[in-house]
Amino acid sequence: MRATDRPAAGARTREPAIARQPTENPSPIDADEPWMRGLHADTGYLLYRLGLRSGQAFNTFLQESGVRLRHYAVLRYLATSEGALQRELSTRLGYDPSAIVGLVDDLEKQDLAERRPSPDDRRSRIVVLTERGRTFLRDTDEAGLRVTNDLLAPLDPAERETLHALLLRVADRP
Amino acid sequence: MRATDRPAAGARTREPAIARQPTENPSPIDADEPWMRGLHADTGYLLYRLGLRSGQAFNTFLQESGVRLRHYAVLRYLATSEGALQRELSTRLGYDPSAIVGLVDDLEKQDLAERRPSPDDRRSRIVVLTERGRTFLRDTDEAGLRVTNDLLAPLDPAERETLHALLLRVADRP
DNA sequence: AACAACTATTGACGTCAACAATTATTGCTT
DNA sequence: AAGCAATAATTGTTGACGTCAATAGTTGTT
């Protein structure tokens, strides 16, 4: 990959370039200069954009359930760990501690999780799934998978597997 | 205010997990249940999370430049299309029309882009890059690539290529 | 006993996405 | 040509979200 070669490509005859009538413009990506490559040429931007789309898809799926993606993430994490300190939820899920407060509040209001005092440290609260939280996860699991499958529709199973593995590699480093 | 905490917390020793909330789906609790797989088992969630990380990385990179990721996206789009209606920016970039207004406002304030009246339709404005916008893209291009490279550090070039191709396939369907 | 570090919590501030409503303009219909 | 639906840009509002600062209660250390 070219690192620092940007040798005075200037002299771009500043064409006025108006009135393109671009209602159905098929993106003329003939980049004679590197800085004018399209947005989709950047993997980071693709990730950003697909992340938004994925989050939206998940949220609309969860919309009927009363919880949102962030709550769902907490629930799923609790399903694997069976009890977690709020501080742990914060660091593992990447949310601010102050955000965890509200999330657990909401989950408690819906009887999907509950706080228990920690026997070791009275500062800490241990958040655990309730029975209703468990059945909620069980009932929504299938539909949740469908959301992802929908998102990855253009890929065949093998490609999805590859994508997942690559994303995992990228993600696994705090 | 820690007055009334957990009133009747008496018999809560082990949670024998009897479904007192009879759902219409009486599936029993098996050993390894699918609904308790980790969050990272879901590609959609991985995308969501990496998208957030990518967006943050881009924003911190752009922070010094005075613009943010959304502005940068507009600029990059303008670099390829050389003039676009705000409505076009809205649909192609996925932002709400009302968001485009503020973005173009900001870009105009910094003399990175400007609105021009459309000769065909007086309702429309054509947004074009200014000369300063072009040099801005040219100057920040290299650092922008570095952000993505940093994000994809765990992957070798071939894997990045694969990932990019897969993401492109997923993204390309409006 | 005093003090620094930590956990959960609250509050404030700015960003951001999703909608509804408004203004100016266009195109269609009659 | 006059009325009317559709459209482009804009304004405003609402709620979600991330970040940071500050606080109360608690722990461990000195």
C-alpha cells in the first residue's frame, strides 16, 4: 500500500461542474486521484455504515418487546455469565457505568433482570437474569437470528462464516 | 436514599427455575441452550459493535480538523460526484434530509463546500466542493487510511481484501 | 483514624437519528 | 389559468446515546 506518495498531483483543472442532473447517477468512480475514491472504498466506513444498519435492524426487531439493543446485549451477556457486576457489564459491553444504571433499571422494571447485593462487597450489585428474562431470551432468540440472517442475505453460509471469523479477529482486542 | 431495598427478599437461595409464567411455548430447559450463546456469536452484533468502534476512531481522527464523520462522508461523496442535490446526499448517504441541512451549513461555514442554485429546479440546491474542500480531502486522505489500517491491524492484507469484498456485498443493496 | 481507590449513581452537555410541520416551488389536472 | 398534489429544503421537536464531572457509600491501606 502506498504510504506517503502524494506527489503534487495538483493541477486539477478546476472544472465548474454544475448541472449534472444526477437523479440516477451511476457513480463515475474513475479516480484519477487517490483522495477521490468513493466512500465504499474504505472498509472502516463500510463497517460504520453496516453497524448502523445492523443496530437499526435489531432495534426495530426488539421494538415490540419493549427493550432495545443495549438491553438485549445486557441480557445476552447475563445469559452466559449468570450474574455480573455492573462494573463488569460496563467494561465488557463497552457502555459507560452511568449507562448501565439506566439499563438495569429498565430491565428490573420489566422483571427481566434484578440486582442482588454482593456478599463480598457492599458497593457492588450483582445483576442476574430473572426467570422471565430467561424465557424472554428463549422466545426471542429465533427472531434475533433471523435479523442477522436477513442482514447477511447476500452471502452464502460459507461466506457468512468467513465474515464472522474475520470480524471476530478484528473485534477481539480490547 | 437507600431506604426500602428489596422488601421481600427472603426465600431467594437458588432459583429452582420453575416457570411460573407459563408462556405459550413450554420448551424445557436443556443443557446447552441456543439462546445462551455469547454476544460475539452473532455477526449482526459484531457489526454493530465494530461499527461503533470504527465511527469513534474516525471521529477522533477528524476531531482536530473541525469536521466529523458525517461531514467527511458528505465531502467524500462530493469528491466522486462533483456536485449533488441535498436530496441525493440524503438518499445516498442514508441521512435524513434535515440532517443534510446542518451538515452542509457546517461545511459552508468552513468553506469546504458551497450551495449553488440549480438551474433546472429552484427548489433544489447543488452542493459542490470548494477548492479548499478538495485540498482538505487531499491532505486528510492519508491519515484517514491509517485509521482504517489501524482498525484492521489483526488482519493481513489478503484478509482485509476478503473482508472488504464481503462487506461490500452486504452493503450494496439500497 | 485518616486517606486513597473504587462502585454505583446522578446530573449536565453535546451529538445524533427519526418525525412532523412549514415554505417555496414544480408538475399535473381540469 | 387556477387548483392541487408532490417535491426540496428547512425548522423544530423528541428521544436515544456517549462522555464527562461530581457525589455517596464502601473498601483497603497506611
